Amino acid sequence: MIGWVLDCYADMAENRMVTWVRTGQGAVRVIGDVVPRIYVRASKDRLEKLIGDLALIGVRDVSLVRRRTGLGEREREVLSVAVRDYASIQPLAMTIDAWGDHHDHLLYNVDLRMDQRYFLEKGVFSMGMVELPSMTSRDSRLRIDYQVPPLSSVDLRVKTKGVGIPTFDDPIASVAVNDVVLDGPEGSVLEQLQALIREEDPDIIYTDKGDSFYLPYLQRRAAEQGVSLELGRDRGERTSRGKSFFTYGRIVYKPPGHKLRGRVHIDRESSFTFRESGLNGLIELSRLSMIPLQDLSRLSPGSAISAMQVNEAVRTGHVILWKKNRPEDFKTAGALIACDRGGFIYEPRVGVHDGVWEVDFFSLYPSIMVVHNISPETVMCPCCPRSSLTVPELGYHICEKGQGLVPRVLVPILDRRRVYKELRKQGGQRGEMYDQRTKALKWVLVTCFGYTGYRNARFGRIECHESITAFGRDILVRSAELAERRGFDVLHGIVDSLWLRGEGSIASYCEEVSRETEIPLNLEGRYSWIVFLPSISTGVGALNRYYGRFEDGTLKLRGIAVRRRDTPALVEDLQQDMLAHLSGAGDTPSFLELVPSSLEVMDRYVEEVRSGTVDRGRLVLRKSISRKLEEYVQFNDSVAALRQLHDRGFELQPGQSVEYLITDSTSGSSWQRVRAAPFLEGDERYDAEKYVDLVLRGAAELLSPFGRGIHELRARDRERGSKHRQERYV
DNA sequence: ACGGCACGGGG
DNA sequence: GTGTACGTGCCGT
């Protein structure tokens, strides 16, 4: 019988691996074994002593084997220690670790995932095809035209009885499974739900906020009603702990995961990869990283690339150094940053420009890593001190002898992304599927660069990060020079993109640059017009704030309010409406002609705000919080809203968002100043003048290069106000 | 004037 | 298990 690997996890009590395989006849549970091994590197004498010491505490299944303990190194003798009890891996490692320090010995393969160990040993992988009952692989990980498993799914939606923020004490109002709505007495709803899930037997259950609220809520209600609720195919949920952590330059909150057994729970809210690239994106990354779908849905693309690197290392005879250091030590700035000047930026020419070409490199940073063989073991490798391959500006030499781990992992990813893009262009029913795979791979590629500079990454190294950005700057500068030589005017350039104006052949320019740099430079499009915005503080070109209209009519917007998460719907709508108005222009003169009339769009918004009739929901601001209420040292709108929530017994974790309406922006009292969104009833007075100012700012952001900055628009507003008053008196 | 605080990026 | 550093702008004191 043939099936697909749906899920895999360790049964810690029995020291066995449980794999769920989806066959034509449904899902089958397969029990398997893997003996986890940890490895110790030490001097010969020390290893002899370790063998004796381990025997004293009852660990006798040890042997000397040959493995690579570092990238680019030859195999050496290490001690392999079999750990029969899955729960003892960490404790045993800590015991051994405590017997000496890192001068005496180093430990390896301590913190590998159990599913990863199992898959690597069996030669199978998540979402791959296997033959039962032997669990032998009938699939190949890097196949492009793989057969996608026929997964069935249901959508689970829960409604609670109660007002404001739902709590575990609210009874269930209704539960919907796809289109079937279950309501009535709570106990009966839960029993019907159980029966329905058993009958439908879906492979995937989709929820929104299933992790952060609804699954634990349903369990709690079931316990309260004295009924049992089992949403998986086997008993028990695999839960983890919620956490706030620092990433992407800010704090985010990750709720505890609620993973089912034998069925996959995907919480759309807590799955970045699903949101960005759908089920096909998840499946693609699950196959490549060998991380089970359900786990992967809760991980970042960075974890996926990291897993791919670990897998590649293990397959090529490496053992993986134990990462004990947890991320409490933040980077001490200084020397590191001095070397790293980030991506190169041409100062944009502020204002509107027409007939502008935009060209972008295809996955610039990952391509650089491949073309220039950048990897932790290849940059300043000990084997090629006189290598002719060097990094611009920095002079680091790069290994000439072999391809590094990072490029080895990247090549198939870049190839796949290119092929999927081509397949998508050919059209057909599978277009959407290829598109999703492309998006998933794109994210993996983006984070791969970030990981090289991440101190907690397994294969990170700051010199790699520096080298990549140095090559990037060099490539962009050379490309800009080539453009100028062909008579193009370089209006703006940032990291992997250039904006050019001129009469030359853009196609042959792209060809030339692609040939010279060995990295494809693609034409993103031609703008009818594009506006580069100034920085308010410095007045000169802002790097990443622009909006433009492509010749096919689509808009490209960066860095302006519509793109920000904290912008209220009102201001977002304002900018969209103004942009729609401006997109009627086809060139610079007609654009400038439309600027005055675009202010009429703004005027309508101002009037609506002052009339007091704006739907309160459109005025809600959302801010993510970086700390707990008591840790804030400065009073502001968010803190006011947090206090309100606190007063009513709700606490938010760092990384969660707070939403509120501004009711009196000048008030020092929390309840006067804002109204937290969960307590909104829809008829409260809002601070109209505050919102008028937000509208003016939204408009000024777009029009500041055209004599309509915030000061001008405020003055105009005051003037119109006094004119209105005069008219009324006349 | 200055520190506290939050946001974006890429398709 | 969690990409980086940085520019930017608003707000409160």
C-alpha cells in the first residue's frame, strides 16, 4: 500500500516514533523506532575516561565512530552515545557537559528534532510518498513534479456567548464545521462536533485563533460539561507554552500551539507560511525541510531553511554542535556594525518622474551566496589563504576548493523557484499551486540571508553577512554605472532595485548586467509616473517611501501610511482614494494637474470626520506592544488602552496588539482619552480634531513634494474653517 | 530638545 | 524555538 507521510512525532512514554500515513483508504498509524544518538568530541584519553564514567551511570551503548564535527573539516573520531530513553537526551547531555568544560569536550546532535532524526535514518520525509507497512520511501525529496497528497479538510469556527473579549467562562453559542452550524445546549454541541469530526475524518482542521483561544476553549467547555472532546485521530493534544520573543526588530507573541495527533491543525492566524503561501507553500517547505506539516505551520521560514541546512550537513557526514547558548545575550554593537554598512542606497530624486523603468535582481542575496560561494566554512577558509576570489571592500578570500553548505542548500531552492515561475507563466489549472510554492520559496530565500547574520543560527557567521552586503553594493554600483553608460538617468537605487529613466534599450541593458554579474536582472515594469518622497526631518530623499503607477494601471506603494499596520481604516481609505484619483494621470504634467483636485478627496474625509458620523470601527488604531503594562515608563494612547483592559481583568502579552478609538487625545485619564476596541459600543464621541489631523497628515504624506506639506494643509484647513464661519454669518 | 516607542522590508 | 540593523516619525515630558 502507498501513502503520504502526514504527521510524525515521538511517543515519549513508549520511546517510539508515531507516523501517520495518509493512504487511499484513510490515515494509518505506523509505529517505528529510532535510537537517538549524541556525540562527544574530546581527546583520546578523555574519551576513554568518558566511556568508563558513562558505564558507571549505566550508559553502555557507546562506540567510537568517524564524523565531521565542523563544516569544511575532515572526519575525526568521536564518541557516539545511544540514548534509549527519548526523555533523557537533554539530561544526559547536561550531565556529560557538567563533567568538563568546552576545552575538554564538545557535544553534538543534542538538540535535533526527533522527527528529523527518524526521517534522516529512514530516508523518508514529511509529505513524501512511502510504501506500507515497511515505510520505505517511494519518493524523492527534490522532485519538482511530485504528487500532492489528497488531503481532506474542514473549517472550524466557534462563536461564544458573551460581549467584549471572549473568555473561557463564556458558554458556546455555536460551532460551525464548514457549512454545518451546530447550536443548542452546550453539551449537545460538543457531542455533535465530536460525531461530525469522527464521521468526516478530515486530514486538516483549519481554524482562526485555534491556538490562542478556540481549541483550549473547547477543551475547557468540554471539561465543564463532563464530556470528552477528541479532535485528533488519537487521544491527546500536543501543546506547548506561549512566548514573547524578540525578532524582526520587535517583540512578537506566539501563543501556545495546539497540535492534534493524526490530524493536522492549522491555525491560519498563527501560521505565517500558510498566510503567505497557502497549503501548497507549506507542503513544498515540509518536503524540503522534512519538518511535519503541523509543526512547520507554526514555524518561521527561517526555521525551515535552518532545518534544510542541518539535514544537508547530516547527510554529508556531519554531527551538529549543541547550541546551548540561549538568546539572552544581545549583540554588543561596535566593531561588527562598523564593517556592515548594509544594503547600498542611491539617494532618490524627490518628486514625480514619468517614464521610469524599474529593474530588480532575481533573489539578489541568495544568488550572491551561490555565485560567490559564500558559506560559514568558505569565507576566509584555512585551505585557500591565497585564493583569487575576494570580497569587494573587505578583501576576505573565499574557498576555491569546494562548494559550501549554504550554496549547496540554496541551489535547488533557487532552481525550483525559477522553474515554478516559468510553469506558472504557462498558465493552466496548476498556476495557483505553483504561485504558492514560489511564494514559500521566496520567503525561505529572504530569511536565509538574515540567518547568516543571526547569532543564534546554527550556520550563521557575521563575515558571511558582511560579504553578501559588500557584493550587493558592488553589484548595484556597477549596474548603475552600466546604466549611465547607456544613457539612463539613475533616479533611485536600493539593495536589489534600480529606477532608471532614458531612451536606451532596457532589455539589452538587463541582458548585459545579467551576463556581467551572473545574476538575472529582470524588468519589474515601467511607471507612467512615480513619486519619491522626502524625509520630513532631513528634507532630502527618503530611502524607502514612494508610490507609483505602472503603465498597466497597477500601483506600487512603499513606506506610506496605507502600508502600515497602525494606520486606521479611515486614513488608509483616504490614501487609497487619493491614489485612485491620481492614477488617472498618465505622465508628470497630468499628475501635477490632478494634485489640486486630489485635495477635494481629502476635504470630503475631513467633513465626514467633523460631522461625527464616521463608523467607529474605521477610526480604530492598532499598535503592537513591546512590554507589559507596568513596564511602560511613558503614558500614551496604547498605555491608556492597556490600562482599561487591565481594569476589566484582561492582560496583554508583549507582541500582542492593542486596539483603540481616540476619544480625547489631550486627556491624562485612561478612560477619557481612548476607548479600547473590545469595549466600543459604536455611539461614543470621538476626538474629531485629532482624526482631522490624521487625515491631513495622510494627505500631506503623499503631496509634500508638491507644496502641500502638513503645515500648508493645516493652514488651508484653518482658512476654510474661517471662510465657512463667515459664510454662516453672512 | 530629547528620549520612548512603533513601524517597514520582500511578493 | 525566535533574521539583522537602521531610518523614520510621532508623542510625551
